[in-house]
Amino acid sequence: MNNMNWIAFVGAIGLIAVICRLLVKITVPESYVGLLYRNGRFRRRLAPGRYYLPRIGTQCSLIDTRWRVLLVGGQEVITQDNISLKLSLAVTWRVVDPEQSVHVVQDSETSLRTAVQLALRSAVAGQKAEQIIESRGSVGGRILPEVAAQTASFGVEVQRVDVRDIMFPGELKRIFAEVVRAQQEGRAALERARGESAALRNLANAARLIDENPALMEIRLLQTVGGEGGNTLVMGWPQGMLPAGQRRQSPRSGGDELK
């Protein structure tokens, strides 16, 4: 009896070893999708988890479905005014249809890069360099619909396209720097002119008030002196300030004096 149990145990171990040799373990991580192939033909999609499948004739491709950023750097384009610029882009994308991303194109990332480059050239060719610089934030938004329409055919979703850098040739960079400096100097001169005009208007208004009311100047002087301690001021009484019954003509100065 003991020999029979031993033989059964050894047989079970051998059977398990044979089964393990015939099966393959496949693990699909979270945020991935597995594409199962049998003898070169696509069978089904595998969700995240662990699978034991026949070893012979079985293949599995893991597809990452997370959001990714593709950097398209140093793309040289010609503007409408025949100026050569280099633009680098950042493209946020992910795979939404794993089967199409593998079966329609050879490399979905390379196809995405090509679509972005072609759309960028088409968008830049219809604008001048100055317009591109002023609206650099909207360049990605203009090419996004075209890129999204092309990539949808091979299972890729594009969320956004952003311009990272715009690079100019050395001579053109110097010219643009001079233009910007001239614009800043012009704005500063305009602000100075506005300040001087406002000051002149204030002086003109003050002169008109003094001309109409001469006593205002002397009153202003008294206010200024009164605000400072330790000063003694000797001055004549402002002409026209005394009542008619209390003033007489001074023989020396011709001003009004108290009786």
C-alpha cells in the first residue's frame, strides 16, 4: 500500500511537471492591455491579471494605455515670409484602441510624430514669423484637430499639443531683439510725454487761478510758512483785502495800511 501511494505521488508530480511544461504564465499589469495571439492569429484582448495558457503557438503583446508625452524637437519649418524657424513640441497622447495601434500601423509613436510634423508645417506655412511669435500659444491648438483626426485611424487619442520652444537663426534673433528694444523705448517715451503734458496742464490751471485771484498766491505762501516753525515773516497786507473804511494809501509803497 505504501508503494502504491508513493507511485501515485510520483505520478502526480510528473503530471504537474508535464502540465507546467505545456503551459505558459502570462501576467498583464495594471494600465496595460494584453493582445493574445495563437499561431500568429489574433484571438482576444486580455485584461490586467494572471493567465495560464498553452505554451506552444501562444504569443502575447502588452500595450501601455497610460497618458504619455511625446517630444518633437527641432522641427525646422519655413514661414510665409520665407524665414526658417525651428519649433519643438510636446504632444500628450495615449492608446485607446490597442488592436488598431498594432494592426493598422507598424509603430504608433512614429506615426504620431509624422502626423504632428506634417500638420505643423502646414500651419506655419500660411503665417508670417511675427504672427507665429505673437500667437505661439495657439499654434498647438490649431494643429490639434488635424492631428487627432489622423491618429484616431490607428487607435491613438491626442489630448493636447504645446509649443515648447521657438528657435531663430542668429541674425534674425538679433533683429528681433532690436525691434523689441525699440518698442520698449517708444512706450517709455510716450509715458514720459504723457506725464509732462499732465504737469503742464496743472501749471496752466494754477496760473489761470492766480491770474483771476491774485490773493491766492499770498494765501498759499502763508500756508507754507505756517506749516514750518521758527520762521518770522514780515510782509505788507495784500492789496484789496482791507475794508474800505480801514485802509489808506501809503506814501512810500502805495499799498494799503491800517488806520
